[in-house]
Amino acid sequence: MHVHQPIRLKNFKIFDIGHEKNYFDDAKNKMYLERIIKKSYLPTNKILLDLIHKTNGKFKVSFSITGTLLEQLQDYPKVIESFQKIVDTGCCNLVAESYYHSLASVFSPEEFKTQIKYQEKTLYDTFKVKTKIFRNTELVYQNEIGKLVSEMGYECILAEGWDKVLEWRNPCFVYKGKNSNIKVLLKQYKLSDDLAFRFSERTWKSWPLTADKFAGWISNYNGNGNLVNLFMDYETFGEHQWKETGIFEFLKQVPFKILENGDDFVTPNEAIHRYNPVSEIDFPTVVSWADSERDLSAWLDNKMQKTASSKLYGLKRDILQYGDEKLIDDWRKLQTSDHFYYMCTKWFSDGDVHKYFNPYRTPYDAFITYMNILSDLTLRLEYIKKIKNNYMDKQFLESVEAGKEFYTKNGLAIASMEELASAIKTFDDETFFHHVNEEKNDFANWARDVIGDFVLANRMKRVRKQATLNKIVSARVAELSFL
């Protein structure tokens, strides 16, 4: 069960660039999350926990829960507790992935490893669990990804059992990844998609799907496989397939029918220790679980997606070198793959699932919003770089153009940094504290927005004493005068 919700972006307009620092739509994210909690997470968690108890631990389940979701669930401790209860039964594996549900594995191995380590810490802090099972974002897998994950200590990775890779092989066995020691568990996509996409489709020839029928399909693999790996979004239960479709009643019944047929349930960890790999499997190119193509085209196909991803990862070196904690976290949240889904313009063959909970009217709206935010992020980065590098330009000493002077409360017009230095020491208390107090520093804002001296503005912004402010401005004038 893959459990994920992105932290969606707000409608960030071009006029917000340089002014609005919160990129995320808190109200919309809360609305979506509370709906999903009510319709899917809580009722499904209750059913799963009941199934584990009623089968005396014979029923097993696994969760891949993203960091972006766990971050949002901090405000909903009862939901986290409901997952913890399932994990604590010992009948559940947690499966690691990248914290931000990103495509970093495609763009930056170093960033990918960092996000995996964040996720490892989050899973341990939340569930007290260390896992050796890994699932990449959207089941994205390729030989080199398997090798990297194996080198990080993981024993197993989940991947798509795609026909073009398997050729004559069967996804119902354990395989070994090429060029690594990683064991590969392949999704049985036909049976998985019967639940995830076709369960409520009345035109489907197998509708209605009953517990007896599905358990029979699974039993048919006896003698032609060891495992049937069912991977799907957790929102399948109650959200993608609403309660009214009968999905919950199906879920309550199907484990018992499977067990009655003599089959059993195993976690990924149990599977790779019960069965040895039957052969090596070669994924020379990237495969995902998205759409009929099973490639990266859902995220990186059109010019908008390529432009956005290129600009985002092009910031990596400077972001990590100069960025503060907030800037780096914002940059990483912008890596979440959903943002690129929303820019997709191709036809989806799997029920248009990529439009689910899409906050945009069109892919072009998604792109414009995203690029506006990237422009603002870049401005913040440049601001920090200038501060850390003590950026100096003699032009800062020049008088500002007419109409951009600073007008003080007592009517004085200030047109340059030198005039500001001279004026500050002459202000009476009323004038000074009108412009500099606990709520604002008008002089720092003017230095930043009009003069363009981010370094001076940063030095001034928290100063509240008149003499200290005078010394800072005078020192900056002297510093720039030597250029």
C-alpha cells in the first residue's frame, strides 16, 4: 500500500514574486487530507487491523508512507496512531522511499541518498522501525538505482512487473537485480490494477469483482509462481473506489477466501527470506508503474516538464551551498513528483488517475504557477548568496532615481546611502521609532528594495538602536568607498 499526499502549491502569481514567501496552499492541503482521512485512511486502517486480529496474524500488509504525508499528519495524531497499531502487530512491513516522493533518483544520486536518509530517520522516529525494503517514487527502477539502493544497505526493492522487461518471465518470483545484490519483487500489475482501477468499472467483463473470484485468480498461480505481489495506492480503498462500490466489504472478505484456498500472506521481508531469486532481471532503462508506457513520460515528457525540472535541479549546487534550512526544504518540496504530473498533457490510459486531486484547471496553469515559485525561490537564493558573499557594488553609493527617495516622518528626503548615514544620527526619538521598531525597519527595507544592497539590509533589519544603525550604515559606506 503506497500512502502519499503531496504538499500542493498555492496559486502563486507573477505579482507575488519577491513578496510572498509561503508557496503552499495550507487550506487546500488540509481540505484534501481531511477528506482522505475520513473516507480512506481511518476506515481502511480499522479494517486491516481487524483482519490481522481475526486471522491470528495470518493476514499481512505493507506500507510505503511518504515523508510529505507524515509531515502533514503531525496535526492528526490519531491517524498516525492508527498506522502505528498496524505496524506494532508485527504483521506489517514499512517500506522506505525518498522523503519528498521525488524523482531525484533520475537527476541526482547524491540528493536521492539524502532524501532516503531523511525518510529512514522519519520512519524510525515515528514507528521505531528500521527497514531493509525499498520502493522508489512511482516504482521508478533501473539497474543503477538498484545498485545504489543496495549499496545503502537495502536487501530488496519493489518494481513494476512490466512485460517488456520480463519478456517470457513471470512476475510471481523473486529476482536479483543486475549489477547488484538487491532482490527485486515485481508488481503483478494485472491483478493489482483490477482492484485499483477496474473494481467499480461496470463495463469491465469481470464486473462485479467478488472476493471468491479474486481469491480464485490468485490461486491459479499455484504451480506457476511463488508470489502474487499486489501494489497499489492506499487511496484505492474509500477514495479512488468509494465505499458505495463495495470495496470495503470486498477487503473484509478477500483475505479469508485466500486463506481458505490454502494460500497465505507474506511481507516483502518474509518473501525474500522464504524464496531465493530464480534468476537475474535486467532493467537497462527506467521503468515506472505509470500508464501503458511504464516510463517517465507522465512527468518528464513535454517541454514544460523538462524546463521546470531542469531549472529546479539546476539550482542544486547553490541551494545546498548557500541556502538556509527553509530554502532547502522548500526546494525539496518542489521536487515532489506530483507537481510534474499536473503539467502532463498526454492522454492517460489508466483512468486519468494523474488528475485526481489536481488543483489546476489545465497543465499550463500548473506550469505557470510552478515557474513563478521557482523565480521567487531563485530571488531568495540570490539574496542569501549576496549576503554570505558580502556582495559589494559601488553603484550602491549613487543617489536613487527621482521618485524613489526615502521620506521620513519629519519630512526629510533621503536619496543615497551617505545621506541616510548622516540623517540617522540627527533623528529625534519620535521620528526614529516611527521607522524602526519591533514590527518593522523601514530603512532596511529601502536599502533592500530601492538601493538593492541586500548585505546592508540584512545587517540593519534586526537593529533597534539608533547609534548602532548609524554605525552599520556608515561602515558600509566606508567599505564600498574603497572599491
